[in-house]
Amino acid sequence: PASIFTICGSIYIGFYQGFPTFYALRRNNQTTLWFYLSINNQDTTAEAYTPILFYNGGSVFSNTGGKMRLRPHAWSHACTTVDVESGHVTVVINGILTHNTTISSKNFTGNVPTVFQNNLVLGVKQEKYSGTPSVNRQSEASVTNVNVFSVSMNVSQMVDITTTGWWI
């Protein structure tokens, strides 16, 4: 990918179980996780969800206070802009800014995939526990309308896309 890129897509969560995952990017070896965007159900009673950005070596919960209510059996829309040189990541889901953070880990800013082909995976998360090999898990959600842009979108553009959609 370019040094800055944006991924936008839609996810359908029929029912909540596990961590529904929008998309994952793997390193060039096609097995090692670089990052993925997932959703965590923090409060089952209130149906409050928090998006989490996982990367090789860690995770970042929403740092903007951007909790959201997701309806079961409905589509949600996300855009993620990544600056691979600085490690800055911005995520907007359903018009809500959820992440505006810089990941300083060398696991994120180093060893960046140079191509998306065979490295961009939809609806899959990768789990690795201490002393065990990585395991890919299929998300319980469906993913579609994925677009990759070789530009950095600003927050207002991502809010517009995830609220009204580029397919309308």
C-alpha cells in the first residue's frame, strides 16, 4: 500500500457472538497479523459496543469516547485511515469517530505490508496466545462494499461515507 491509505467497508451483524471483524491486514508473509478492526460488546444490557483496533503486539480501544449502539440484523459502516510512517490511525463507524490515535509500536510501524493482494482479509481475526501459534477465526458477521483508497480521508469525509454511504 501507499504510505497513507483508507479502507472503508460494511459489516452485517446478524447476532452478537465473539468479536465481529470488519477487515484484517496481514504482513507480506500472508500469515502474520499487521492489524484488524473488530467490535467488542461491552454492555450486553445496554447493547453498547466498542470498536477495538488490534495489531501484532497489542490493541487500542476507542479513545474518543465513541461508544455506539448497534442493531442486530443491520449493516454498519466503517472507514479506517492509516499513516504507516507515523502510525496514526483514524476510525469512523456509523458516523462516530471511534479512534484518533498513534500506535508507536515497532510491530505496527515496522514490517508494513507492501501489497494488499492476499493480505487484506475480510471478516477474519487472528488470535495468538502466549506460547501458541496464531489462529485465524472467521467472524460471525458478513462484510461487503470494501473500498481501498490511496489517500488519507479526513474525519468529515469518513463521517459522510459511513453515514450516507458512497453506494447511494
